[in-house]
Amino acid sequence: MTTARPPILSTVGDPQEPAWRGLMEASHPRPGRPLLSLLELWAGSYRREALVLRGSVTARDLYRDLVFALALRHRRRRPRTLVTDATWEPGSRTLAARLPWLQPHLPQIARLMIRALDGPHVHYAVLSQEERAVFARTWGVPVERVVFTPFPMTLYAEYDRQTHDGGYLFAGGNSLRDYDLLATALAGSGHEAHVASRWTPPTPVPGLHARPTSHDEFTELLLGCRAMVLPLERSSRSAGQQTFLNAMVLGKPVIVTDAMGVRDYVEDGVTGVVVPPDPARLREALDHVMDPANAEHYRRMGARARAEVLGRRMPEHYVQHLVAALGYGPAPEPVEPPA
């Protein structure tokens, strides 16, 4: 008679998600109670074979999951641990803004921290294929312990909502965005564009409206745009997946500047448009998508993009990748989008 494996303890996700197949117990942080949350995570981790931790914890959470991983390093029996969303850079922009005097030392502090929590039991999940090698090189981790877990769309109950064409372009988000590039591409175009971000244009551009928005307003702008455009900075990590995947699952055409990880999710000319980070090339793509004569072309592209997300980039697919990385099940089978 074999003993059932203990459930995975996870700080990520909903245990009611069917893709977990009853294999997960949650240990989510208590808002405003970081120390209690840390103690609960520590107590719940005993006798586990596998843990899933959130790599994107912030100073507001007192970096709970990373502090826990550091403490776990000193436990004699350490479960296999997967740190998700490990899209880290050597310097913390948040800490640099709060403690500018510490900025020159942040890369060294970060590397010491990762070295202190790392061990053969720790695996790191990144959001693009290229990041595996970059992460391994940056943090001194064997590439065999860095796995690609494709990010999912996050509209959940809203991805089947009715969309419409309001005749404007939409861009959103703050992380690694190059909105100055977008402003340059839009200058003199006559196109209307809405940017949901803290960014403000250096000089006014007619038709360009930029402001922070609520989640609900962000979603409404996405539902009503003709196309979503995402100008990305080139960096040592990927960004923007949530934004363009949410647009794709709604059947919206997406125009994304080429950066790390983009081509893991967007096939140029098939499920979206990938352009170099050049104002002229971006302007050309914007003009093409805004031309009513090309509406049918982009309707078909949007349909292929939606099928791609529904077939491979839903929350259940992300969970299956996590489960597979921990040795609890197979990775999801890819589904080909329609031609």
C-alpha cells in the first residue's frame, strides 16, 4: 500500500482551480499581518514534498516568501521549492526610490540574498525561454533549475465579454514600458490613443491621453479599443505578458515592440504584430491597424490570437506548468491555433 503524497503548499493560486487536481493547499498572506503570515507559512511547510512561492513579493509584504525561502535553507529536510515569477533585476527600483543612498549597493545585496536562499531544492520559474539563461548567468544558478512557465491571461470571468471598436489605440501598464517611443510614433498621426499609466508625455501630442486608471476603467478601455499597442523597454527580464495576453483573449489586434519574451507569446503576422523599437516602424504598424481597409485582416488575426490564448495561455495551463515543474504531473499539451 502506497502513502498518498502530501499536497503542495502554495502561496500562489486558488486550490479550487481544477487544474490543481486537489494537489494544493494555499497559504496566502494576511493583509497587514506579514509576520503572522510568515509564521503560518513556516508552520504549514513541515512534512511537505513541494512548495510554490511567489517571487514577486514586495516591500509591503516584507518580502515574506523570500524571507521564508532564506529560513528554509537552514532546515535539515527541505522540500522541492518552486519560486514563481522570478523576474528579478539586480537592483530594486522600489528600494532605490525609497533609499537612494543604498542604490549603489543594491545589486550586491540582491546577489547575496539569492545566494543565501538558493540550494539544490530550489527551482526558479521565469516567464520567457530566453530568461532561463539570463537568470542563470545573473544569479549564478544552474540553468537546469530555471524553468519556463508561460504566463496566462488574467481576465478570468471577463474574457468572454462583448467587445467593440471605439476607433482608438490603447496601451497600459507601467513595468518596462517605453511610452516616449509611442508618443514619438503618434506625433502628427491623427490617431487617438489612451495610455493607462503613471507616465506623462514630455510634450503634448494631439489625440494622446495618458492617466492612471482603475482596474475596471483599464478593462473598459481594452474592450473598446481598435488595437492594443505595447512599447517595451529592452531589459534583462520580460514584461507585458498580462497586458497583451488579455488583449489577445478578447480578440484584439496587438502591436508589441520586440523585447525579451515577446515571441514566446506573439507570433508576428499570425497572432499579433511584432515591430522593432523604432518610431518609424511603430508608426507604420499603427497606421496599418487603424486603416479601416485592413479591418478584416486584423479581425482574423484577433481570432487566431484568441484561440491561441484559449488553447495554451489560460490560468489552468499555468497551473499545469507549475505542477509539472514540481514533478506532480505532465506539462499541458500545446493546441495549435486555427489558420
